[in-house]
Amino acid sequence: MNSSATPQNPVIFQTKDIDQKIYVREQKGYYQTIRRYLNVILLAVFIVLPFIQYNGHQAILFNVEKQTLTLFPVTLYPHDLLIFGLIFIVAAFALFYVTRLYGRVWCGYTCPQTIWMLMFNWIERRIEGSHNQSKVLDNSSINVEKVLKKTSKHFIWLALSLLTSLIFMSYFVPANELYADVFNAEVSSLLQGWIIFFMACTYINGGWVKEKMCLHMCPYSRFQSVMFTPKTTLMAYNANRGESRGPRQRNQPKPSNKGDCVDCNLCVQVCPVGIDIRDGLQYECINCGLCADACDSVMSKFNYAKGLIRYAAQKKSDSDWKQHIGYGLIIALFSVSIVAWGLTRDTFEVSVLRDRQVLYRVNSLGQAENTYSLKTLNKSQNSQTYTLSISDSSLFTIKGNTTFTVQPGEHYVNVITIASKKAPENTATTIDLKVTENASLKSTTQASVFYSGDKTWYN
């Protein structure tokens, strides 16, 4: 057997054309106006949110050190993990619902990868010129112009990446502290590392990886097709109207053997992921509408009707009430669960830990005593005063602070001693400790065990 023989069906280790750079042509139009206004709004929200103050603190802050998430008047702790699950479920079903109706419209209009990729492309077009000029520049030999343009472009890319990293980190470190430390060159080495890491991620994703994230790395692009139905509205080419395609001159009657498509390839040149929409449904399409805007501009020049490439469904939807009701009920159900959780959420938590080193002791009065550590977590954003009481006050008494104040976010430890006023019926008695928040009168009860023995004496 000849081991050097080439197999008839070689294994493909690499996706086709994965290393080829896509030179995206700039395009204006109806859908791009919508996308740009929407992107400006989203970017403004992203930048401004960390600077919003609420009751003297940052309104939205994920404090990794304290393991808390502050959302205006609410501070969430690891104990509140349920709310994150409910929020993610609502977001997932909302995304699935939108995908079922309009395909990957999230990717085309609101995905951060698309927003930053097109921002980086806008910078490249401003410095290097059109997509064709950029291609010529890349293929040219090294010269002063090329070095200056490439250096300027990457410098601005890095500056934008650094700014993005700082804004992102301001969600985890108080914005006023972060920017003060940066401007005063007092940033800790740990924080420097995270800033550089996220700057590198932004620079690599926006400037180098670009569409490859959408094509080969994003899991959503892989499973979103299973949510498509013939009634899903997608970006599509009207082959019945466009074929057979072919070039022609403007201001001339349309050839009888030709369709409306003039085969200008503008729809391919403006596509961020480099596909030809005329080839039919493709999972790479992010429904951004760039090809539709490009085609409409060409149709206007030839005095043809717009909409050769447009958002359309394979099958018209007469009645999808089951789909709408199904998704609506699921989203409503979990939304109600979130509201119910918020209304019933306790603003403080209490745990009782009995001293295990000594089972019990006998005081000078002959009474059995047990020691407990009462831990109180104030989950509100204001100082709170609490009152401690015991269920059977006729049998037991509390020695220690029964009224105490806890600061916001503080784990307050109160060591108390409980003594029995008279001999309990059993050597191990269940007791209930009740902690009441004085402001709201909300209370919580924790059970523990009181131990005593037969060597105690009572007056």
C-alpha cells in the first residue's frame, strides 16, 4: 500500500477562507440609519450608567470584592442567586421569541460585537479610505504613507479599546475611584491587569477577529437556525424578480431577458460577514440590512422598484396566536416570579451558631447557660436597628445585647448567652430566636438547641 497516496476525501481542518480579510464597504440607507441611532443610544447608556448616583452611591455596581450587585435601591448578595436565574430565563426566552420572528436581528442591530466591529471599520475607512483603497494599501509594499496610516489606525483602535475597558471596569470598581486612580497613576497592579486584559480583548475582537466571531465562535449563530420557521422574517433576495441577473446601462430600457438584479455585487461588498445574500438562506447572515440598503440605492439609480433584497418570510403568517401566547405566557410567568421574589425578599438575614466547645455551663445561680453567635446581615442600603427576643421568655432569658444596629452590607456578630430560669423538662430543648427589624417590623425566626444537665440547681 502506498502510504503517500492522497485520500479522495481529505479531512478539512480549517473553515474555507477563514484567513481572508473582509473589506467592508460603507453604506448608508434606511436600515443603517435605524441601526446607527440605536447604537448611539446603547453606547450612551453603556457610558452614562456607571456615573449615575443613587442615595450617595453608584446606582449600578458589581462589587467583586464584597460579592454584591447594587441596582439602584436593591443590593443583591450570593444568597439572591435565584433572581439571576429568573432574569436570564426571561432574557433567553425574549431572545428566542425575537429570533423566531425576525431571525438574527439581535446580531445585526444590538450585539456588542457588531457595534464595535463596525466602529472599528468606520475608523479604518476614515484613515485608509474606501474599502478598495484599504485593499490596495494592504497589498502595497512598505512605505511612509502605509506606516503612518497603519500606525494611526492601530493607535486609535487601541485608544478606543482602552476607553471601552475603563468604562466596562467602572461597572466593577466605583467610577469616581477608578478614573481618579487612572488620572493620578495610582491604579493597583491587579486593576491594571484587568484593564489591559479587557483592552486587549476589545482590540483583538474589534480589529482582528471581527466577523470570525460571528461565523465561527458565537454559539448563538449555530443553534439559532433551529428556531427558524417558514414564517420567520429574514433578509432575503427575491430571485423571481432578480433573475436572470446581469449588468446593463442606466437610463436604458431593461433587457427583456434580464431581471432587476444588475449584478453589481454591492450587496456582497457591504456585508460584514462577506456572504452573498443571493445564494439563499445562510446561517452567517446577521440580518443587519446593509445589503438591502445597498440594493435599494442601486434600484433607485436604475428607476427600479426597491425591495429586491428585503426582510421577508417564506410563508405569510395568517395566525400565529399559539406562538405569541406561548412565549408571552412563559415570559409573563417568569416576570411575575421576579416581581413576587422582589416583594417577598427579606432585607436582612440571620443565622445562629451555637458554641460547640462547651455543651453547657452552670452559672453562680445554678442555672444552665448556652452561648450563641448571632450573625445578622443587613441587605438594605440604610443602617437598621434590630431587636432580639426568645420564644419562651418564661423559661429562658437572654444575657447580652438584645437591641443592636447594623450598617448597610455589614455582617454583624452578636455573642449572647441564654440561661434557663428553671429546669427544662429535657436535657436538649429546642428554642426559637426571633430578630425583628424595628423600622419595618419584619421579623425572622431561627431555631437552635439549648442543652442542660442534671447537675444544675434552681432556687
